Amino acid sequence: MSQDPGRESQRPAGSLHNLGVISGLAAGAWLGMAEAPTKLVNAGFSPFLISLGMVAGVFVARWTLPAALKGTGYVFKDLREKPHLIAWAILAGALWAVANTLTVFAIRDVGLSIAFPLWNTNSLVGLLFGWLFFNELRNAGPGQWARVLGGAVAIVIGACMLAYATSYESAGLSQRSAGGILAALGAGLLWGTMYIPYRKAYISGMNPLSFVTVFTVGELVTIGLLSVYFEGGPANLMQAVRSARPALFWLFLGGFCWVIGDIFQQYAAKYIGIGRGIPLSNTNQLWGLAWGALVFGELSGRGATHQALIIAGSAVMIAGAIAISRAEAPASEQSSWQRAVSRECVRYGLDAARVESAVRGQDPVGKGVQRNWWEGVIVAAAAGIFVWLAFLAELPPLETKLFWAWLIGVASVILLLVAGTMLWKRTRFS
């Protein structure tokens, strides 16, 4: 169902900034929750197997949620109107798969609460590309520049503090910690580069739900090839999958949570840009610290100096992300964004009026699109996969504090409901 353009035009444009902010916050919560199952790497599972399990869950979720929210007819119509973005979405998915695998190595070597803020340097990369390719911060006032650049510096300082904190590990772990730091920073670089296709899609008027549907093809193919190669061939990989069957439910669940977070991150990138939206979604560091410290006890038994560095570094990074997110784009900067939109319309022969409508949160693609019966089958099949895996699941051999797990989970669900309701009322998930 599409929105009435006349009614839409009466809504304040500033609400799109608020919508992007709440989407970024919800993204942080669910991206943080998604990384908790990767702790299974400490139970002896291969990082490639863990990443493959998560991506399989991602693949199921990325086809299910768009079908449930907008319908397959809507998605395919959107893709037909902008076929040039299909290749960009597949490329973004491939970058995501490699970065996600690196995060598993990072968690194994330096822990969740340390690895999180290191790979969240992706906000610096996204900020650079947003300015370079999409006119973000062009013609912005000194206040906006001060917030964004000040926040960027804070993120770098926080990352350095957290990296230095690992030097307190014993000598036997120093080499392993260095590898974990490099893996986390490499993931940040790849994820930051991945945001170029994100922003390119949304200034072309593509719906985030359509983009993620194709995005997952690049993810699954890339991680499948990596897993087959590094696990020693298809036979060895299948044997590893069979041996990990009791853990697959948790990996699929992590992938599903990641998709929820990523969809909100996509909406944040659409409505407030990657230079602002990505740092805001990087509040997942706060949620990651909560999961690592409260649920898995990663900080227990460490010295006061070590814990102080980790907490202070996390606080500095979060403060930097907040400063960036508060730099709302003024009218002069939005005019620069419009030039980037016009450039894409000319380059690919897009209907400028329809693109502008989509950029403002309206839904021109949805007019005349009908639901199909097989969308219910898709949702039912996905639910069936999760139920089947749940019957096979076993609690992982990890020491966890269930009270904190439930508390953080409930808070994440509340944020999901608030942000989802706002998106529906304002844009009908456009």
C-alpha cells in the first residue's frame, strides 16, 4: 500500500532526521545482539563454519522479511526499475561476508568487548566516502563539521585506547592479540567500503528491503567459496556442518538478528547519510560490551587498569558517535545531496521525480503492486527451518549469565518495536 503524496508533503522534513536517528539506535542494538553467537568460536568451531552458519541464517532472513513487509512483487518491481544496482548489491554482500569472517577471528583472539570498537572504525571510512562520493558535509556549517570531525577523532582515540589495553595480556597471548586487532581493523575497512553501494542505492531511490534481498546473494556465494577452500573441500565442509548441527540454531539466530539490525542501518544510511548513520549504528559497541562483559564475563579477573582502559575507550567512541549523529544536515548541505541524486538520475536514466519522492520517504514503487500467495509459503518455510534447527539445538558449552541475556534481549525488542512503528507510520518501510 503506497502513501498519499498530498498527505506526505504535509509532514515535516525534519522528521526524516529523527527517523534516521532512531533507526541507527535500533541497528546498534540488533547488530550487537547478532555477534553474541560468534562466541561459539571459543567452543572449538572453525571461524569459517561460524560465519557460514550466520550467513545461512542471514540468507533466510533477507528473503523472508522483505517478502513479509513489502511482498515479492514489490521487490522485483524495484529491482527492474534500477537494474544497475544489482551488481552493486552483490559486491556489497561479498565485502560483508569477508568482513564478518574477520570479526570471528577477532573475537576469538581479543574478545567481543575489545573487537567491537576496533572494527567500528568503519565509521571513519564511511565518513570519508560519504564526503568524497555523495557530497555529504559539502556546504555544511562549522558546527556540523566540528561535531563530525570531533566525533571522528574521538572514535580514533577510543580505538587506540582499546588496542593499547590488549598489551596487558600475558606474553604468550601477545602475538595472538595482534592478529585479532588486525582482523578487527580489516573488518572495519571492508565494512566502511561496503557503504558505498548502500548510499549509491538510496540516492537512486531503491528501497532498503529490495537492496538487502540481492545483497545476500553476494554474501552466501562468497562465504560458501571461502568455507569450501579453507575447510579442505566440500566433503570436509559437510562433515564440519554435521558435527556442528547442535550449534546451527544459534548461528542462524545470530544471522537473523544481524538482518534486523542491518535493515535498520540501511534506513539510517538512507535518511541521514552514511557519514552520520553509520557512526550512530556503531552504538552496537555499547551493546557488544554489555553482551561480552555482563553475559559472557569477559572482563572478570582482569586488572583495574585493563578494565578502566576498555570502559574509557568504549565511552570515548560512543561519545564520538553521538556527536556525529547530532550534526543534522542543514539546507545548504541537503542541496549538495540533491546534486548527487541528480547525478545518479542522469547517469542511469532514472525518473528524477520518482527518485526524489523515494528519497523523501514516499513510496512510488508500491503503487499498483499486489501481494502473492507464495509469500506466505516463504515465511512459513523460514519459520520451519528455525523450528527444525531448534529441535536439534543444544546449549553451547559456554558459561553465560542468563539474567543479563534476557534483560538485554528484552531491551532490544522494545527498541525494535519503537523504531519499526515509526518507520511504518512515516514511510510504510519505503
